[in-house]
Amino acid sequence: MFESLTDRFNSVFKSLSGRGRITESNISDAMREVRKALLEADVNYQVAKQFCKDVREAALGAEVVQSLKPGQVLIKIVQDELTKLMGPEGSDIYYVSPGPTVIMLAGLQGCGKTTTAAKLANYVRSEGKKPQMVAVDLQRPAAIEQLRTLGEQIDVPVYCEESKDSVKVAKNGLKDAKKNDADVVILDTAGRLHVDQELMDEVSNVAKATSPHQIYLVCDSMTGQDAVNSAKEFNERLELDGVILTKLDGDARGGAALSVKAVTGKPIKFAGVGEKIEDLQKFHPDRMAGRILGMGDVVSLVEKAQSEYDEKEADKLKNKMAEGKFGLDDFLKQMSKIKNMGGIMSMMKMLPGMAGKMDDLDVDEKEFKRIEAIIRSMTYTERKDPEVLNASRRRRIAAGCGLTVNDVSGLIKTFKRSRDMMKMMASGEGGSMSAMKGMLSGDMSMFNAMGGAGKQKKRSKRKKVKVRGKKRKKR
């Protein structure tokens, strides 16, 4: 997420870190680079220009000029200005009483409106509400069927009917939701490939007929300035309450996220960060600013962990680790939770200082599927106590999962080593802190080794060839 922008900011800060003092000259040079980086990230020109002006004025204040570490102070100023640019925070949904609260989603075709409707329904249900979705997109083929399928997946009712009148469907859907005592009604309206008068008339008529309490514009963040321009046009006709950015996890530039609030004046409410129904997050400007500057987002990481783990389960797991009874079944459960949290790489990106080190890590998320296949080919006794895995059992497991005996042996060996490390960490014995620091600083050898012995073997062979070559030269 925003990798290119993060790299450019870091290079600017690095160039200033060696300066004893910050002067008007080197600030001007730095801001020139920042403006160039923002424009390359597809940030609106006026937004980029004003941002650099604000940072420059703040940086030339007495606090920075007199500071012994001006580079660090400048980072704080840039973080504050980025937070202002994307803020203030406005993620809370205001529910009306008596209900139902009507939320209307608008946006161009292909921006992810229908999927976002399901994600939003799943989110409001997690807040204790009873949602219902209404299929008002009568233009796109299979849009109704898609919403109905998504509704079945999350067990949320969907109102739909065979009609060409979107206003009629929206009004009938609202009546049906009231009969079902729904707390929240989400209207999935139609889109077009581009903003035109027909689209604006249709969404305006639906809005007038249903009087939604909140109207959210769904934008594809990867379209950059196009998303910002369409947001501006929608806002002029609909009076938006907020924006939902989709595909933010795949956006390496960040132009839409940094521009849309400044251009429309409307807050970014939520961000879609994946394809799963659960991948809709509240948008926190301060946390996003930290991630852009490579500072990580530990708060969001902790919130993700809390959603996956409960206190009793954590205590039970800690006791198992301390007693050395952590089995492969337990490992499989933890691996599943890591996948639910977005995977190892996603979690590592949230750690401070990891932004520039991600390319050095050799973690193949697909290897976890191989590990899962190996473990699921074992019996309950074998998963509970890997010590019973003799040669014949390993051959049977390898045949069952379609991998080699070396792969099975490599996993078992690495698991035992990891279990010993976990035991030390859980019991507080010496070396636990250094092991944890190693993992947090990017030493991912444990996860790399999990990729299978075959992968390790190839690497070790290459290493041996190099060593032999050196010996020959010495002779």
C-alpha cells in the first residue's frame, strides 16, 4: 500500500538527516522532491502544491530551525499535515432511532459497489445491527444475482424484483425492510462506465424517493485522479456524507486517498483492503499517515489480533507453549488466524521500520498451503505428538499430500525447533527477547524454513558450490 510514495518520502528524510540544521534552501529542495513524489503518486496538483506550502511554513518555524534533530521534527510535521489532508476521522455510522437507517451507495460501474454493500452489511451486523440490502442496480447484468449470492454468504436478506424502475424497487425494498424490522437498509444503486446525465438523474431520483440518512460514494482508489474527479461531480449532485475507497491494498501510489478529502470536503469513511467480506476497515487518517511514512500501524495490528484471539484462548495457548505441548493442530489453528489477519507480509508491513525491508524478506505465502496439506495428511496422534513420525509414517504422509519425504521431514524439523523457541518465550527463559527481536527485525528464517526442505536444499547446494569455487582459487 503506497509503497512508491513511502520510498520517496524516506529518501527525502534521509537526505535531510545528515544536515546539522535545516535552512530555507534545503527545505525548498526537499519540498520540491516531495511535490514531485506527490504528483507521481497521482495526487491532485492543487492539493500537492498546498501541502508542500503548509509543510514548508511549519518547517521554517523556530521549533525546527533550533532543533538538534531537525530531520525528526520534519517527519512529525509531514505526518501531521498528511493527517490533516486525509482527515478528520469520520468512520462512525450514525444510526437513527427509530430505524431503519438508510444508507445509499453510489459510484461508477466497476468500482466495487456491490461487494462493498455486502462488506458494509457485514460490518454493521458486527455492531449489533440487523441489516438488509436492496438491489437497485438494474443496469449491470448479473448485479442482482451477485448481491443475492453475497447476501446468502453472510446470511443477510436481499430485496430484489424484476423491474426496470429503480425508484420503485428502492421504495418497495424500504417497505420490505421495515416489515422485517431491519435496523439498517443498504441501497446498491446502478453505475455507469463514466459520469453522465442519465446516471446522475437516476441516483438523484432514488435519493429523493428514499431520503437516505447517509450517502456514501464508492471509489476505486487505483484509478487515482479519475476517482477524485468523479467524487467531485457526484458530490455536487448528491451531497455526499462520505467516501469508501476500494482496492486500497493494491494501490501503490495513493493519489485518491490523499486528494479526495481535500477536493470534495467529505471524509473517507471506510477502506476496502482485500477481497474477503471482512476486508472493510474504518479509515483512520493518522494511522494511514504513519504507514505512508514507513512508521507502521501497530494499533490496527493489535485490533486485528484482538478480533482473532480471546483472552482465555491466549492463556491456554501460552500454557501449552510453556509445557512444550504445542502440537501441529495448534500450529494449524494459529496459521489460520494469521491468514485471517491478512497474512505474514500484511502484518509485517504494519510494524514500524519494516517498510523499506519488505523486499529483503523471503516469505512465500503460498508455502502455507503446502504446510497445511502436510499436516492434514497426518493422523490425530501424529499431529499431537510429532515424535511418533518414523520413516514409514513420513512416506505415507508424503504420498497423501503429494509432496516429498524431504518436505515432510523439513516441516517436522522446523516445527520442533520453533516449538522449543516458543517454550523459551512462554516460560520467560533466557534468549526469549532476542528471539522475538529477531522476528520483529525481519529475521524470517523460521517462516522461510517452513517452505519445505526441497527449497532449503537447493539454496544450500548453491552455497556449497560457491565455497568449493573459492577453495579451488586458493589452491
